[in-house]
Amino acid sequence: MKTFPMFLQMAGRRVVIFGGGEQAAQKTRLMLKTEAQIDIYAPDLDAELQDLSERGKIHHHTGAITPQSAAGTALVFVATGCPGTDAALHALAKAGGATVNVVDQPHLCDAITPSIVDRDPVVVAIGTEGTAPVLGRQIKTKVEELLEPRLGDLAALAGRLRSVAAARLTPRARRDLWRWVFTDAPRQLFAKGAEREAAKSIKSAVETGEFGATQGGSVSLVGAGPGSKDLITLRGVQRLQEADVIFYERLLDPDILELARRDAKRIYLGKAPGCHSWPQEKITQTLVSAAKRGQRVVRLKCGDPGIFGRSTEETDALLASGIPFDIVPGVTAACAAAASLRTSLTDRHSIDTVILSTGHRQDGYAVPAALTDLRPGTCVALYMAVGAAPLITRQLNVTHKTVPLTVQIVAKANRKGQITAECCVQDLEATLSAHGITGEAMLFIRWPHTAQVQDCRQIAAQ
């Protein structure tokens, strides 16, 4: 970032605007939303600013502008509409030690005015560092649509009740309270104009500690996608922001954890294969224990929890213990790897069946049954199969020696250090070795087009 977003305290502070025309009026309208004292320096004012001056909303100064005019200010806007005059006034303001914004001259700006979505006290500022104001306004429009007009009133009510809630409720109960307020019935009531009913329900919840939020512990099995921070779902991010404790695996992008609440406890479950890691039984017991203590738990898994994620052991234990849980799906490695190859897992002309399988079973590496029975129209996506490469090659050389099968390899899909390769089945081991791929890879084996198979059979017959 070339600029750093920050909200300035404005109550009781001076804001100076140099200029008395339309540009100055635009900045004045913006500053009137704050509690700042607004001083305008200009020989004359347009009709709008003159009216504001007569009503005491702004202070009009007609004398000479000096560095002292800008001293002790929160912000100075230079907005005469004349580039030469603006540059001279910028120099005077800087001599007075001010933070300056010069309209339409970003190279002279210490501060750049963002596009603002105002739901006071909720304020969203959108900046493009002066490079694309049109884009900033487009984003502003989208955010305006997301935030209902009365949301600021609800936030203000919550602010007035924070001290009472802090005195009556535990930290966990307070988090549950405000989560309920802003995601459940109170917000919905406010949005449709039933402010009194909403306020009454919030005050009752603060007094009694009883409201619609889940008071006990719960577990969310969250798919983090193939590893990149930007491939986790919005629901997954929401669960991270609600979590008291997060259990996470290796292979995840560490930046994903930045999406969580800062005070959430983070527990790492294991290192590289062959090194120390938590056994599945211990993980399952720990999830249950944490939820029984009333904690909101996230089990953050690579890819999708339901695809080779050992979720069944965990959900069975949660069901047996009566622990509420949900599963948040994620982008599975096969989809991410295919996307990184800019290809599809299916093809209406040649592939109508996709099989997700693995080369690593509970008892060790093995050839998946899907490969021994491979047939036309099939794409087999193999997880955790690098160690089974020798077995796969031998099996396919026996069962499909007349079919020109190729293997697409994607290691660390959509992550830093991604590797892609393609080879025939006979060269699979050598290709993996040449690229230093020992794990974290997807293998795709597709039945080739009919014409390719026929060509191969003709060659074999000769």
C-alpha cells in the first residue's frame, strides 16, 4: 500500500478549506457530516457556502492566507479550482505544518479522500490511492446495497448498551450477544422499521443473558480449499471469525489464519509426513472436549472436509456426544488442480464420468480399483497417490498396455511453488523424480479420445 487507511478524530478540531466555489462546497458537504469546526478562506463564497456561513455552520475568512491559517488543523483542503493557485496554497499549508488534500492533484496530497458509505457510526471508506475514482464509486454502490439504511442506528444502540453488557455478561456471552444482534432477529427488525421491538429484545437479552444465540459449544468442520487464502468460502471465513479455538493442519496458507478473530486460540495438529503429528483419536477427543467446555470450535481442513478428510470419525464422535456441528464445504484439490491446468474434469465429447480416488489406504499404498477397471469416458483424479506411482505404472502396463494413457500431475495446486507436468504412464516415476515431487500432488488419468485408442491398437497389431 502506498497509502494507509485510518479514521481521524474530528470532534472539536479545525478543518480549513481554501476556496469558495463548487470544489470547496463539495469538501464542505463532506466535512459537515463530522463534528469538526470548518473554516473557509476565500474572498467570496458561492450561494450554498454563503447560506451555510449565514446559518453559522461554517466560519468565513476573507483576509490574507498565511501559514498560520493552516496551523493546528486536523486537515486542510485546497479547492480553488485553479491549479496554480492550489499549488501556492499547498505550499503555505505545508509551511503551517498541516496535512493537506489538494483537489484533483494527487501528487500534492498527504491524504486522499475516499468514497464513503455512511451509516453513522458505521462508516466504510473505499480508496484506490487516487488511481481509479470511478472504480471506487462502483464499489461504494455495491456496499450501499449491502448495508441497510438503519444499520447505523442499530450500531449506535449497541454502543450505548456495551458498558451494561460488559458488567452483566461474560466475554463469551457478550460475543454471542452481539453476534445475535447483528445477524439475527434484532437486525432484521431494525431493517423493516420495528426499532422499538428490536431495542426491547436487545435490552432484555442484556438483562437476562437469554437470547437466540447458541449458549453451548459447537464444532464446525471447515474446508479451507487447496491452501490459498482466497479460495476459502465466505461461510468458512465467518466460522473462523466466530471461533474460540481453531485446530488446523499443515499445507494451509498461514494467511488463512489472519481471517480469524485475533484472540482465537490456534492449535497446530501436525508436521510433515513421517514426523510427529496428532493421532486421529486424539484430535477427535479434543474437539469433543473443547465443545463440552462451551467453546465454539473450528476444525480447519484442507480441501473439502468430506473428500478424504477423515470427517466421518469426527462427526460420528460429535453425534455420539450430542455436540452441535456443521460442515462447511471447501474447494477440493481435484477441482483446484484442474483449474490450475485451465482444463475441465469433464468433456461432453469424451469424459462423462469423474472418479475421485486415492492411492493411500489405511493399510498403505495401493492401486485404486478405479484404475484396474478404467474404461472410456472416464477421468480418475487420484489423491495421495505419489507413493503408489510404481504400483500404478505396473498395473496399467498390464491391464491397459494398448491404451495411450497419459498422466497430468499438479503439485501444490494454487499455492506458491505449484508444479505441473504431463507424461505417459510408463514415465510417471521418472517425471515425479525429475520435478522433486514427493507428496502434495494430484494425478489425473483420463481415457484418451477414441481416435487415439484406435491408432494405438493399429500400431500394436502391426
